[in-house]
Amino acid sequence: MSGEAVTSPPVPGVADVLQRLLGAVAERGDLALLAWALAASFFALMLLRESASASRRFDAFVRELARFNRRFSGDDR
């Protein structure tokens, strides 16, 4: 070691990464790949959103079923 300071390259921000990614896609002409990736991401987001909604509906169903069972089993809490 000659006593020189070792510096790491700066970490790019999200905007920089996206800008470089979009530039590379446009440069290579992979617009179909970009469209596919965006559509797949959109549908994955919709799937997660619907899954969370279904989970809330199922939770409400289970609570109502437990309430029903308590009412007719004689366990009045």
C-alpha cells in the first residue's frame, strides 16, 4: 500500500438506475420486453392487492362464525 486513500464509487439513486435502465432498453430496442415487465409488475401488484382483500374478507367470515358458535353453544362472552 502506498498510503493512498481507497474510495468506493458513489451509490446511484433509484432515479439514476431507472434512467439508465430505460436508456438501455430504448437503445437496444427491447420495448416489448419493457412492456412485458411493466404488465407483469402491474398484474403482480393487483394479485397482491386482491390477496390482501380476500384475507380481510376471510378474517371477517371467521369472526362471524366464531360469534355464531358462541351464541348457539351457550358460551355468552
